Amino acid sequence: MCKGSAITIFVILFTLFLLYYEMDYEIGWLRILSKTSSFIAISTLSMSFVLSIRIRLIEVLFKGLDRAYIVHQILGRSSLFFMLMHPILLAASYGWDKDIMSIYFIPGKSLYHTLGLLSVITVIALVALTICFNYKYDIWLYTHRLMIFALPLAILHSIELGSEMEYEPLQYWVIFVSIVGMISYAYKVLLYNRIGSKSQFTIEGISYRGDITEMSLGPLEKCSDIKPGQFFFVRFPDIGGEMHPFSVSKIDKKQSLRFSIKRSGDYTSEKLLNLNIGDRATLYGPYGMFFEDAHSGQENVYFVAGGIGITPFLAYLNSFDGKGNKNIRLIWTVSNIEEAVYEQELEELQTSIEGFSYEIWLSKINGRLRAKDVFDLYGEDERGNLWVYICGPGNLNHALSADFYSMGIPASNIKVEYFTLK
Ligand SMILES: Cc1cc2nc3c(=O)[nH]c(=O)nc-3n(C[C@H](O)[C@H](O)[C@H](O)COP(=O)(O)OP(=O)(O)OC[C@H]3O[C@@H](n4cnc5c(N)ncnc54)[C@H](O)[C@@H]3O)c2cc1C
């Protein structure tokens, strides 16, 4: 388990420890569970805000911003579950008494119960929107940000109505955790654009390969060291304020960066096409720790790329200095051969890097790639001594990492880069 997850679990358990220390156990198990739910909900919601900030510390603690976002998502959904359970368990503890239920579930009967109810409704509405509707990302982002209102409402509700909050250590701890959550949120929404670590670049070249827009960006100022496998949140002021994450697909010696951007939605298929050479780019980052351990004597390495997930591997191979891995085998799964626009580049890398070989897997012809197919292609390495790096769409990442694990590759040897932060 990474340090970040351990800290998150500690925050939740410590909150429960303080709650149970002062708890009146005579109130019955349903009310005990109800109170437990409410405190878990507050701590998970607060921590979910903390984990959404894009700072180096979070990245180091979770071994990658993408992993922190996965925990952020789990916490957000857990807070919804526990927020819902709180009034339901409480109503059950009163034998579903209609008068009591009306206080819990009908707004306006009591101010502080109404605040709690509003908090639950806010979270339900926003998480339901995320899960059920495939909104455009920017619309989703604006609605998602409203989530912050749930936290102060829940805190006011629990301070006023939760008898345990009279126990000062619990009260101070809960207020502290939620203030950290709210400050993190305020930083991300109000300050990150202005004070987040960023560098100015200019567009030096634009070209198109199939449905990929390739952009070469040259630095206008000194930028922090960039490692292969890292990504930036990129903003092009000439086409608006949106910021999108893209991995570097090649790092040139003068720190010019190549990005390979697949056309997928309105930003990448339309707005981006209005850019011209000489336009400015602001790059926030770099982030990412995909290849953090790649130089520590890993002899046999499989790189598995799905579609545009090839970009971090291209950056790695293009910067490869011959140290570290001995045998790198890359398998790139694409729907059809027209999508394999970097085949020529891979061919050249195969010639220049000793021990590197690649295969293209056409999923329209061969079906979905499985771990077994990779072993069939490359033969059996000693499985405990094999490292697997996977980057592609979410479903490919999940399916293949589970597949490799079930075929005997230790979880610690399977590294996955997620191309989604939602
Ligand atoms: C760490 C990381 C590295 C990535 N590297 C590359 C890359 O090298 N090349 C490439 O083509 N794509 C990459 N992506 C994916 C890329 O960010 C999305 O395809 C792009 O933002 C889609 O924007 P859109 O509006 O055109 O499409 P939409 O259809 O609006 O979005 C498609 C999906 O992209 C994600 N997304 C959209 N906008 C944002 C945003 N502002 N911030 C975060 N996520 C967003 C959401 O999950 C959304 O569901 C990467 C993503 C991540 C998280």
C-alpha cells in the first residue's frame, strides 16, 4: 500500500477512534452505525478534496497523480454511500416513525436537519451525474465543483446535532480535517491557475498523422527537469482557458517537447486545430511517476500500450540511454493498421536500441489483447522477474493488469498509467 492510502486510512480510523472513545454505547447499534456513517462520510469527503490537488507531495505519496485521482474517486463515492446511510440508519433506529422521518427527510422542518439533508442531496445529485451521464468533461467539471458545498453543510449539521461533537478533541479534529479539505479545494479552483508550477512554451511545429495531432513545443523559459513518462496540464491561451493533460511523447535535448494528441472530443478534435506555429502554451507540471522505478535493474520488461497510450513509451524509448532494462518488448494494440502511426518510429528505435523489440496487435483482426497473447508472442520469461508497464484506455488497463496478475506477475511488478482523471 502506498503512503498516501495509508495516511487516508489513518485519517478515517483516527476520526472513528475519537468517536468511539466518547460514544454512549447505550444508544443501540443502529444509532452507533448511523453516527459511524456520518463521521466516515465527513472524513472521506474532506480527504477526497485534499487528493484532488495537483501538488508534488500528493503525487509522491500516491506514486502518481493518476493513482491519487483513483483514491479521490473511491472516497467521493464512499462519502455518498455513508451520507445516505446516516439518515436511513437513524430513521430505522426510531422504528421508521413517521414524525421523526419527516424531520430527517423533509427539508424545512428543522434548520440543522435541513442542512444535513441538503448536504446529502448535493452529493447524491453530483455523484449520480458523474456515474449515470457521460457529460462533456468541462460541464462535468463545473457541476463537480459544487461538491464543496456539501462539506460545510455537513459540518454545521454535525456540530449542532451530533452529541459526540461536544467531545472537543473530536470536534477540533473533524473541523481541522474539513478545513484542510476546503483549503485544498480553494487552492485547486482559485489559485492553481495562477500559482501552480508552470512554464511558458511556444508552438514550434504542428503536423497531423491519422487522427493524431502532433505538436512540438519549445521552452520560452527554463523548465524543471522532465522525465520520460511524465505529463503536463497544457493550456493554449489562444483557444481559451481549458487545461488538458497530455503525456510528452518525445523530449528533445533542448527541452523541446513533442505531444501526440488523439482527436477524441471537442477540444482535441476542433479547438486544437485552430492553433498555429508561434502560439503560446502554458504547461503546468510536469507530473507522473510511471517510469520512476524503471532503471532499478529491471531486466525483462513488457510495455503494453493501447491506442494513444503509446505516448509515454515513445518518450521513454526516445530518451533511452542503454542503462537499466536489458530486454524491452513492446506490444501496441490498435484497432487497425492505419492507427499504428508510430510504426516507422518504433522500427527505427528497434534498430538503434539493443534488446528492444515491438509488435503491433490489430484488435479488429485478433480480438482484445490478453496477457496470454503477450506471453505467446514473446515466450515465457521468468514471471517473478518480469515487469509489465501498461498504458491505454481504462478498461484495457484494468483487464490486462488483472490478467497479468492472475498469470503470476506480482502486483508490485505491474505499473499502470491511467489516461483519465475524472
Ligand atoms: C495523465 C494523462 C495523460 C494523457 N496523455 C495523453 C496523450 O499523450 N495524448 C492524448 O491524446 N491524450 C492524452 N490524455 C487524454 C486527454 O487528456 C483527453 O483525451 C483529452 O483531454 C480529451 O479532451 P476532449 O475535450 O477533446 O475530449 P472529451 O470527449 O471532452 O473528453 C474525453 C475524456 O478525456 C478526459 N478529459 C477531458 N478533458 C479533460 C481535462 N481538461 N482534464 C482532464 N481530463 C480530461 C475525461 O476523462 C473525458 O471523459 C491523457 C490523460 C491523462 C489523464
